[in-house]
Amino acid sequence: MLFLVALSFPLLLPPPAAVGDPPPLFAKLAFAEAREKARANSRFLLVDFTASWCAPCRKMDRETWIDPRVVAWVEREALAIQVDLD
């Protein structure tokens, strides 16, 4: 029964939303370039993997990645990029 529920669950989801620009927190850099830049500046590299069909990803874009406390920490300690898995 669990197997059937797991297979039918995606059918209950709304169609994927179009992906817009990433939140301003994220640098528009390729992974290799971001890795080198983070290393050169002695910062963490924060990589957010995202997809248009991922509801939690959209929620994080709307709420987490614009939270002033998160933005302040990233600006101080890290370089953030978003990688689209679509």
C-alpha cells in the first residue's frame, strides 16, 4: 500500500511553477568560478540545488533566502550560488 501511495503522490502536486531569477543573495557564477572566488576570499561556498518542480525550494526562495539574518550571515561568511537541476 505504501508503494502505491508513493507512486500516486506526484500526481496530486500542482504543475511546476516557472522559475524566475534567483533571490539576490545568490551570485550569478558557474560552480568552478564560485569555488575559486570563495577559496580566494577564505569564505564558505554555499550551494543551493533547486528545481522548478521542488515546492520546498520555491518556499526557501520566498522565505529563507531573503531573510535579513540569512542574508547578513552569507554576506559576512560565504559566497552563495544556486544550481538549477532542471
